[in-house]
Amino acid sequence: MKSELKKAFETEMSQAITKYYEVNYEDSFLHLERAHILGQPFVVPHTRSHWWMLKIGIRKKDLKEIFGQMARIIASLLISKIWVPIGNTGGANVSAIRPMPIPEDLKEVLGKEK
């Protein structure tokens, strides 16, 4: 992960964690979705975003999110280097295999990674 992409990922994760501890799970999850898009091709960042999504699912007692994230954590560990659905936001509210549009500001960061 190049430095600009890593910085963008860490910024999103930092904001997500701050919002999590402020008990603002909705805003935290939005930052985790953005971090997920940025970190998807890399095993550790990808898995880390799902771990925090799981924590939110547990706090909210959302069984769909809990089980969805548990499956996604396993998948992120096994297939991140093989294939990822580009732009997928990573929540259990979307198909785990569905590619999605990438927000313009994240496209710019990802474009510099290539």
C-alpha cells in the first residue's frame, strides 16, 4: 500500500474509530465503508475494516451485520489477494460480491495507487 493510499485509509479508520467511541455508529460505519473501499485489495486493512464493522454490529445487536461481517472477515483473509468486488462498501446491507461505484474523491486516491 503506497503512502498516499495508506494515509487516506488510516484517516478514514481514525475517523471511524473516533465516531465509534462517541457512540455515533452511523457516521462510524460510513467511514468504515470508505476505508473498506480503499483497503480492499490488501489483506490486513481489508480485514481490519470488517472487524470494526463487526464491532458496530455487536454494539447495535444487529444479527445480520454480525453474521455478515463474520463471513466477510473469513473471506477477506482468504481471497483479498485473489479477487475483490471493486467499490463494494463491505456492509452486510449489500451483496458481498457486488461491484459498486467508487466515490470520486476515493477514485483519485486509488488512481494514484496504480
